[in-house]
Amino acid sequence: MTTTVNGTPSTAAERRKRILDIARDAFFRDGFVATTMSAIAAKVGGSKTTLYSYFPSKEDLLEAYITDLCDRLHQQVEFSADPDNLPETLTAIGTAALRFLGWEEMSQAGLLVIEESRRNPDLARRFYEAGPGKGRIRMVRLLQVAHDRGHVHVPDPHASAEAFAGMLFGDLHMKRLFNINETLDETAIQRRVSHAVRVFMMAHAVK
């Protein structure tokens, strides 16, 4: 199906992406509360009815943007989710996660959700489920399969996934909460990842 954006033909997928891009810029510039669906519709070029056909509410629009943002990370590591080569898999996952954390867009999105979560706690829940929550579920599944195949001893994959994340991120999340940006170059990323993977594999070695 083909629609039109400002006189330019586009597919529904392209129109949806354009809406998300415009909404992202508005959220970052004006904040979630101050941004209105009417303003987004005007920028997109079309009626609010068309906008609502894609996203029933402003909350749904933000959730869709956050989901799209986090999917970029999940897509990067999906190909490496190999339980039969866990050290290499954890290295790929950890490297991608730290690189993604350093993206300015990710930082802004996190701060946006934190700022608005006091007025609307459901936004924080949606953000977590679309991003860290989804990643945690995949990590738990990965560790469970590796454990079942005898590669590692992980009797509690939920606790082990949390421990790996803790070693990987350290105090980076806390610094982000205080708006203290610590830039990690590739050397620092590899050092963090290598340490986390090494300690994790030693702690979960098959006896």
C-alpha cells in the first residue's frame, strides 16, 4: 500500500518511520508532556486521524519509538546468540551493549523516560520491557540452553544474567542518572567486556 507524505509517495512502513523520527525530535526538543499529537500530525503532513491509525496514543508512539531504538541493539547481537560458544557470544553481546549505551540518542531517550516517569510511571515500565527487559529475557534463554547442554553450570539463569550485566555496566547507569557522561573508547569497552566474560565463565564453570 502506498500513501503520500508532503506530496511524495511512500509506503506505510516509510510513513511510520517518518512519524517516529518526527516524534523523537519533538520529544527531545520539547519534552513528552509538551509534545502534542496535533503538532506531530502537522509536521508529518496529514490529519490526526491518519496519525491515530498508526499510533492510538502519545504513549503508544513513545513506546513504538523506544521499541524501535532497542531493536537496533537486539538485531546486532541476534546473529551471535550461540549457546555452544558462550564466551564468544557473551563478548559480542557485551560489546554491542556498551557501544549502544554510548549512543547519544540512547542517552537522551533514557533521560526522557526518567524525567517523565514521575508523572507517568507506566512509561518507565514500557521502556524497560521494550529494551532492557527484552534483552534480559533473551539472555536468560541463552544461559538456560547453555546450561542444559552442559557448557556451563547456571542453576539460576536469572541471577546469572543480572550478575553479568552488573559486571558489564558497573556504575555507568548511575552516572547516566546524574547526567555524567563517561565516553568509552573501543579499548575501554573491550577491557570491560573481557573482564566480565572471564569472571562469568570462571564462576559458572562446570564442576
